[in-house]
Amino acid sequence: MIDQPVVPAAIPGTQPEYHYPPYRSSVARSPRQPLMLLPQTPTESTGPVFGHGLIGPHDNDLTAQCDGEPLGERIIVHGRVLDEDGRPVRGALVEVWQANAAGRYRHKVDQHQAPLDPNFSGAGRFLADDAGHFAFKTIKPGAYPWGNHHNAWRPAHIHFSLFGAGILSRLVTQMYFPGDPLLPLDPIFNCIPDEAARNRLVSQFDLERTEPNYALAYKWDIVLRGSCDTPFEGAR
């Protein structure tokens, strides 16, 4: 499992800004006072422990969770969970959730006028192996309107969360796709000041992992801390 980390302060500009007016909801929910450090308790020092019994046979295959095949472009998303020295993070629970190919989530609060897909749950999970690898088979999500500003559309993305024995809280981030024309227009993507850090959220097309006549593949590694860490929502 993951060793208990000593997490250094984030390099300025490499993590999302709490208060970023172009992202309208951040104005109301961002803190205005300095963060307070709380004493560590046994809960934080022991952390969660996950076993292989937690994962079902189709949890990482979002195309095989229902009675029929979902609509849309099949893709494979894979990568590794790493620490700042490039060492694998073993046993991390990696969870994903996303919109379907039409850009709609299977959730009651999503009122986007796009069709639901009865054969797509939009959620999956995987337990990283000893080399830190994770992999998901899914459908490429569609863009969707989100009302943040005039004619606002979110680029295609997949939400990721990570849990592990050495991660003191749930880490949440988003993965994007290369060449998406909506990325320069998206306030959530652009609330990370550092361009190199922003681009660490963009996956890479992987021809070697692409399955002929079946699914394109994208590679995306998650780095928990250090100078090349992945931007996380609320991370400091």
C-alpha cells in the first residue's frame, strides 16, 4: 500500500485557484481565510485499506456493465499512479465517473436535454496493481453546456478520484483529451495558472495500446506530489 507521505507545499501556479472569478461557482464557495492545520489523529495515520474483493468483474469496463452495449466511441484509458520520484503507488483505489457520448450524466440533477443511455452507468473503479497501473474501457464522453457564461460548454473529460492508505483525503481531478478545441475556453481547465501543469491533465493518444477495429487508447499518468504533480481539485 501507499507509504505515509510528507506532502510538500504545492509549487505556486501548479494547482487550481480556489477563487477564480471566470469559474463562477468558485466565487461563492472558495475560502477567504488561511487554511488551518488540525492535529493528526489515528484515523489519518492508519487510513483506508482496500482489497481485491472490493472490485467487481466489470467495474473497470464501463462498456460491459449493462445488458447491451452503450452508444458512442469505445476508448481505453490507462496509466500509472506514481509518487514524486516515479515510484508506483500500489493498491490505490482509482474511481472514474463521466458523461455519456451525448454529454449527459446518469444523475437526477443533470437536466441537459440530451438522451440518457440505458446501457451506460458512467462510473467505474480499479485497484492499481503492484506497478501502479490502472486501466478502464469506456465510451468517450461528449461535451455539454453548463451555464457558467454565455454559450459555455465543458470539454470532454473524465473525473478521477483516488484513495489509498497514505492519502489522507480523497484526491479528485479531471482528465481531458488532446486537441479538444474547447480547452482554451474552459474556466475550470484554465483556473490552473501554470501552462505546463494544465497540460498534465491532458491525456496522450496511445497507438500501441489501441485495439485494431475496436477502440482508441489514451495514456494518462497520475503523479501525487512533487514538481510534476497532477493538479487536484482543492489540493494544497
